[in-house]
Amino acid sequence: MVLRLILLGSPGSGKGTQARMLQEGYQIVHVSTGDILRRAIQAQTELGRLAQSYMDDGNLVPDDVMLRLVKETLDAPRYEAGYVLDGFPRTVPQSTAFESMLLQWGAALTAVISLEVNREVLIHRLSGRRVCPECATTYHIDQLDPSGELRCTRDGALLVQRKDDDAQAVAIRFDAFERETLPLKQFYRDRGLLREIDGSRATGEVFKDIQRILA
Ligand code: AP5
């Protein structure tokens, strides 16, 4: 069966972390709209220039831009073997339009997995997150040796803090999540696709729950 998954969850809930584990464990493609946008910003493309001001402040990029991006991305042969979407859809208009895209492609979603994590844990995770600017692997300062330089264990690049992880942008991102993205839970519950799991436990425990859902 081809796996087509959506990971839903607040900023910092672990979507990127679990999506990377799913990519490795199930040989499906991890599609992070946030990573695609950050690469576009780094490369100074037209999309990057458009997205930057929204992202730096913690606001969502307009729906029409995201829908064009996802349509162009997923309409390619490498996605036929399955994928996990991390960060898309995140508004009701995006979910509705994505439903039509899937219909057009004759494809169906396997599940929508919502990672539930409380605010205190989210703030701790986001304030301590460091990312590799080369491969986008995420770390938390609690896992790193504070006495040396913080480098990616995969490619040795110096780790950085995301601009939108400062306290002001994080507050705006939480608001956007509650206003725009939380209603998606009902959207997918109505379609019998929603699975909620406790995302506040250790990474491996959360992944085991996802594996149980997919078994
Ligand atoms: P995006 O990059 O998607 O960010 P986000 O949704 O805010 O989510 P994060 O990446 O902050 O968190 P995550 O859930 O992936 O957690 P992670 O695994 O890193 O989007 C950024 C911006 O792009 C948006 O604000 C918007 O502007 C724009 N954008 C993107 N898509 C869009 C769309 N569809 N429409 C409109 N705009 C869009 O984990 C966080 C930290 O916790 C890490 O340090 C990690 O190591 C640690 N951690 C993870 N899991 C655990 C665990 N189980 N236990 C302990 N620590 C953990």
C-alpha cells in the first residue's frame, strides 16, 4: 500500500523529527514546506523573497503560493511511492484544495496524524532547537555538548537557530496554529482520517505509536 501521510501539530510538536524517521523507516519522501521555503530564501529565489517577510515574523505564507508550490512539488514521479507531509496543509482552504488535487491524481490519504504536545513543552523545545543549515536536521541544546562548537553529526556544518524561533515570532506562530490549523483536526475527523497521539513523550515512543497506526 502506498503511504500518504499528513503530520499535524503545533510548532515544535515534532513533525519534522517524526517525518525524518518515517522517511528512513518506510522509504517515503519527507516533504517539509517549511524546509522548501527556507531553501528558497537561502537561494534568494522569487519564492524565497516573497516568503521571507511572512516567515521571519512567524506568519503563514499566503494559501495561493503554498498551493502552487505543493502542486508543483508532488506532481512528480518520485512521490508516487508515497510521502509524509510536514507543515502542509495548515489552513482549511489548503486542505480543501489539496483534497481536490488528490482526487485529480486518483490518490487517497492513508492517515492524518496529529501530535499533541502542551505549550510548556513546546516552548522548551523551540527555544532550545538548533538546526543544520545544510541538511535541516534538528537538534536540541539539551542533547549537545555545550563546551564545544555545535555541529551537525551528519555533515559537520555549524548549527544555527531559526529566525522564527525567537519568543515574539513563536507567539505569532502559536496564534496562527490555533486560528488557522487547529480546525483541520475536525476537517480530517469528519473524513475518518484523524489519529491523535501524545507527542510529548520521547521521540522513539512517539514513533512506536505512529508505527502502530500504520501496522
Ligand atoms: P515549519 O518549518 O513547518 O515550522 P512549524 O510548523 O512551526 O514547525 P517546526 O518546524 O517549528 O516544529 P516541528 O513540529 O517540525 O518540530 P521539530 O521536529 O523541529 O514552518 C515554518 C514557517 O513556514 C511557517 O511559520 C510559515 O511561515 C511557513 N509555512 C510552512 N508551511 C506553510 C503552509 N503550508 N502554509 C503557510 N505557510 C507555511 O522539533 C522541535 C524541537 O523539539 C527540536 O529541537 C527537536 O529536536 C525536539 N524534539 C522533537 N521531538 C521531540 C521529542 N519527542 N522529545 C523531545 N524533543 C523533541
